[in-house]
Amino acid sequence: MRQSQLLILWSSLIASAVAAESPRPRGVGPDFAKFYRSSDKFECISAPSIHMPISRINDDYCDCPDGSDEPGTSACSHISNLSPPASPPSSEAAKFANSTLALPGYYCKNKGHQPSYIPFTYVNDGTCDYELCCDGSDEWDGVGGLVCEDKCKEIGKEWRKNDEARKRAMSVAAKKRKELVVEAQRLKREVEDRIGTLETEIEGQEKKVQGLDRELSEVQRRERGRIVKGPGKGGRINVLAELAKRRIEELRESVIAMRDDRNAARSRIKELEGILYTFKEEYNPNFNDEGVKRAVRSWEEYAARKEPSEDDEVAAEERDLDEIVKPDGPEGGIKWEEFEGGEEESDVDILYKLEAYLPSSVRNWLDARIHDLRQLLIENGILADTSSSATTESPAVVTARQALEAAQQSLETSRSGLTSHREDLVRDYGKDEVFRSMKGRCIEKDSGEYVYELCWMTTTKQKPKKGGADTGLGSFQHFDTVIVDEDPSLASQSGSTGGGGGGGGTVERLALRYENGQQCWNGPQRSTTVVLVCSGADEILKVFEEEKCVYRMDAGTPAVCEGSQGGGAGMAAVKDEL
């Protein structure tokens, strides 16, 4: 009895081992092997109520609504949730109409390389798809006599070699990104420090402007109420005469100084003429020196041009200058005493005469009251303001006004700088603000007729190589993410590992939107979408016009390289193998 139980247990273990090691149907991956373990029947993965003999797997006829009975053929490649129902309405499969494929594709083992799934439409299509299925198992039927050899060993070796190079490149790129982040953090701290400094400066400048404004108002008030008393006797005529006298004295002194300079120049000319005359008289005419002969001839010509009447003209000029510089007085010039000390009295002389009989304390009090009264009358339009004309101001007012305007301009500059720094501090510079350290840097790409320029976070341009003005393709507006077809060539150009795995799918990448560029003739304003890939250096990889005046640049930069695989921002793959 005991022996029979052991025999039954041993048989069960052997059967289990055989079932576990039984080969999977062609095209089934390890993740889906559990659905194909039964040796007598098969249940559709998405519709377990539908079952069939195991012999109907891979019979090149689509029995399951999800195509799970044909993992190794293309019989169910047509299935889509948009497909019309293929089964009669009364059938069990009709309940699952418009289903989707249960399997991600045909599974290629690719021993020596990396296993992968390929679309069912690639199975037995008469093409060796070595990029996706390097073992050639997708052409197992040998359509048209086609034989796809197993090249996984060679392809895998080359892939691993390239993968190591990509990993090293991405390690360097990730290190560069860390440096960019550190630099961005330093720049941000500088902005924060500058904001604090400007806030302190603005507080002091505002107080200074307020003080200068009060000072200007006080100077204007004082100047409007000012009573002018000329330095001489009498009124306005005496004041004007005194000013004219000072001015004429200044001009007389200038003439005397110019006369002295002229006399010194004449003395020097005479001295030089004497030297040249002596040279002419004493030189040896037999000495054959052309330079000396030319100098002598030049002196003779100069002496011949001198006219005898020049001495008379000089004497006449001297007499005129003697008369001009003669001091004013009874002997000549202007007799200033005729204008000074006349009987004319100024319009305020009576006030000064009255003050002369008052004590100093009363006189000071009276001066203050007269000043205030005069100012009040001027401000109310009762008394004319005679301190200055309508278009001029006194020097004191001009000085005070200039000081106020300079302080106001300095305050406005500081306020503008503070606003700019605050806006910069909250501006979006991407993850870790890495693009802050790149702002303003420019890279270019020669595309033949044009050179395209990308300046990070600022502008994009199109520069003609044969002359002419640059064309603005947009100014930076914001970050975005875009879904684009994966382009393996970009990975090879930039050293990126990419994010799509096998190629032929789509990836989500970080993009920069540049908008509001130069107006396109009979079209919209130009704009540029800069799609970023991980790269060891900043470079423009490709430029093309997606539609009229809408440009796209594919650019590489370490800024989107997060981690050694280069699959960070802008590198996330969207699984779309089919």
C-alpha cells in the first residue's frame, strides 16, 4: 500500500515536471506561458468561456476574439477595437466583438541578444526583420523559399559594444547635467541676493527722493518770495550796470591774456627766422647736400613773400589793442559813475530805509512776515512773481531739480531691476531649474542655404548665408511635452541611448516652444518647437519645416540626461511596439 502511494506521488511529480518543461507554442513569451500549459484544451485569454482543442493553436485561423489562439501566425493581425465583428451575431465570439489583441505581438527569443515582441503583421511577410527579430524565427514558414539565418550572436555583440559606449556617453552627460544644476542653483542664489540688495537700496532711495522733493519745494518757495537788492545804490539800472561792468572786465582780461600769447608766438617766430637766416648765410653752397639746398630755397621763398607793409599793420593792431584794454575811467573807456549813484530808487528801497530805524529783532521779524506775505500773494496770483521769468529758473532751483530728477531716475532703475529679478526668480526653467544656467547660450547648425540659431530660453533665428537680414523664428514662451516618432538616427548622432527600445515606436520628449516670430508672408507668425534628446553636448541635430512657417528643431543637450541610461526628462518611452 505504501509503495503504491509513493509510486503515485512520483508519477505526479514527473508529470508536473514534464508539463512545466513542455515547450511553449511558437510566438508565446514567458509572461503568457501560463495560459498555454494545458495539454488537451485551450481557453481564449480574454474570453475563457471560449475553449477549443489544443491542436487549433497556430493553425493559421483566428478562433479567439482576442487572437490568443494564433501567437505564432499573422491570422489575427487584423483584430482591433475598431474592427467590425467577424463572427455571426449568435456565436459565442460575438459577445466579445471589437476586442483587442491579448498578446503584445510575436515573441522572438533572440538568444545571444535581447528578446522582443514584433507586430503580428511581420510574421511570414517575406522579410527578415533582423532589427527586431535577429534569430529569424518570424519567417518560420519560409515564404518564397526565404531562409532567415540566426544572427543574434553578431548583432548582440555589436549591440553590447554600442550599448557600453552609450552608457559611458550618458554617464558623462549625466555628470554635465549635475554641473549645470549646480551652476543654476548658484545663479538662483545670486538673483535672490540681488533682490534683497535692491529692496534695501530702494528703501533708501525712496527716502532720498522724498527729502529732495521737500528740498525742491522749499527752494522754489524761497526763490519765489525772494526780494532782490542790488549791490550798488539805486534800482535795476545800477544792478545792470554792475553786471555789465564785471562782464567787460572779464573780457578785457581775456584780451590781455590773448595778446600776451600772441606776442610770445611772434617772439618765437622771429627767433626761428633768425636761425634760418644765419643758416642761409653760413652754409657752404659747394657742399652737395640736397636737403640743405631745399631748406635754403624754402627760406628764400618765405622771406620773399614777406611784405613791408606787415610791420605797419602790426603797429596799427597794437594801437587798437591798447585802446581796448585801457581801464575804464575819466581818461577813456566807459564812465561807470554816470550810471551809478543816480537818483533812481529801487522798488524796495523804502523798505530798507524803514528797517534802518528798527531794532534787529524787530527787523528780522518784519523780514520774515514780509517774505511770507509776499509768498502768499504770489501763490494766489495777486502779486507777480519777479524772481524769474516764465521760462527760466534760478540756479538754486535748477540744482535742486536736477538732484531730484537724478534720484528719481536711479529709483526707477532700481525698481525696474527688482521687478525683472522677481519675474526671473519665479520663471519656469525646467526640472531642477537646469535651463537657468543655459539661458542666453546659442548654438548653430548649417543647413546649406541658411544657418539656424537656437538660443536657450531666448530666441531662434534663421540666418541667410548670402547676406540679408536675419529672420526671427520665435521667442521662448514655455516648456511642453510632445509625442514624436522615435528616430534611431538621433540617438546615433547625439550618443543617446534613446527611450524606445526596438525602434519604430513613439516617445514622449521635452520640448521648448518659441512663438511670435517674424510674420510670414501671407501666413502666420513664425514659430519653432525645439524637441530635446539627451546628448553629451549642446547641438542642433536636425531642422525642418513641419508646415508653412512652423519649424521644428531636434536638439541634443545634457540638460535632459537624468541617470546613466539617459532616459530622464524628454526621454521617457511610450510603449507602442505595434
